[in-house]
Amino acid sequence: MKKILFPTDFSPVAANAFSYAMHLAADLGAELHLLHVYHYTMSSGMYLPDALKEALEVEMEEDANKHLEAYSKRQLAELGKEIQLVPQLVYGFAQEQILEVAQKIDADLVVMGTTGASTRLGRMVGSVTAAIMAESPCPVLSIPKAFAYKPITEITYASSFEDGETNVFEKICHFANILGANMSCLHIKKESEDLKDPLIEAYDQYFLDQVKKRKLSYFLLEGNDIKSALENFLAINKTDVLAMLTHRRSLLAKLFHPSLTREMALQTKVPLLAFQKGNVYHLANA
């Protein structure tokens, strides 16, 4: 893995996730891009001459640069390890700029902090993280509030048994090998699903075959409430990262059927690695 992008708003949640990102970059020998997106907002109805407005924007940029520099130095001192840190300050709106910078630097991974959705701030942080997950050109690793970094030794991949998913699984296994991590694959089958369905049969056999070839555990569980079943599994089985496939969903689908990946990003107590079929190749090039 060559480049990790970490966006920050300097909040406590982001500071904790930054510590995680720095440790991960050190372990992987990756370049860590520290991004802060700032935006100048003028009060409604207020008029300022262009010259004064430009002066205020310059002052705001200088203050943000000083804050970013001091922030990065402080965090590096606390890390106690050598990493290549690239601070970057960008003007604009967070969601748009994070995606643009990830594309521009050809990031292999985006790391972001997230909180639960019980507060307005939590919903805001969650909505930005979910939007980045849905549109990012590379996988996104979301770090729960106050989750302390530890080397990734156990990865759980929650498979949805989708067509073409074996290619996704192969790349996640490659990523796990780079980290020296064990892999567990899990599929939660609803009671309405037929085990004799050709696709389910094929994937079930595929993962059984993988157990014989790799250092891999495979679980086929049953439960109508997939989120609860997944949470119960994580509570019993040790994992450092939960990996899930996500989708670019239509607005209508988002309104009536919230993404399971987004729900898990907000509620899981372990880091969530979210990816799409189109961007998972980054893991194989890590």
C-alpha cells in the first residue's frame, strides 16, 4: 500500500482516527496524506467589499495552515515512529474535496473517523463517511470513536454471495496476507433463502474449498435480522476489521432501505473496511 488519505476536521473523533491511520501507515510503510478541507461562510445579509473578503480568506487560510502544521507535528511526536506525512489544505466542501483529492493522488485507502448517530453531530459525521464510502475511488476504513489502534491480525469478511464476488474475496485475501492477518468469511442466510439455490450452493462450496487452501475460517449462519446476527457474531468472535461490500445506491433506495454497510459504519465497535467491486483492486495493489 503506497498512499493512505486521512481527512480531518480536528475534532476528537478525527484525532483518534488519525492516530490509527498513522500507526497503520507505519506498519504498511505507506505515505500518509493528511487533508483538511476548510470553507469560508459569510453571515446571511452581510456585505463585504471584495478586497476585505479576499483579505479574510487569506487570513483564514494562513490560520488553517498553522493549525494543520502544529497538529501534524504534535501527532507525529506522540506516534514515536517514522512515517512520511504529507499535509494538504484545500478550500471547498468536505465531501467533494475528499473524493477529488483521493482521485488526484491515486489513494489506495481512505481512513476516516466516525461516531454513532444518536446526536446531530453523529448524523453529520456519519452522512459524510457514508457518502465517501458510496463514491470513493478506493476502499474506505472507518474508525469508531475512541477505538485504539492495534495491529490488524483478524479480518472478518461479511459476504453477500453476489455474482462476481469471488474476485473481490481474492483481493481481500491478498490484503490480509500483506498484513499477516487471519481471514474469516461469514454469510448470514435469511430463512427465506433456499440453500439449494444454485448461486448459494456455488458460493457455499467455493468458501468450503477456500478453507482447505488458505488459513481461513468460514461461517454460514441463519438469521432474518442480518445486522443483529452480524453484531452477535462480532461480539463472540475476535476481529480487528470488518470488511463489507457497499454499493452506489439510488436516492429512492437510500430513502427507504438504508445501507447495511452505512448502519454498521455508525454502530459497529470495530473498524469497518467498505469497498465496491470497482475499487477493491487497490487492496490487491497494496
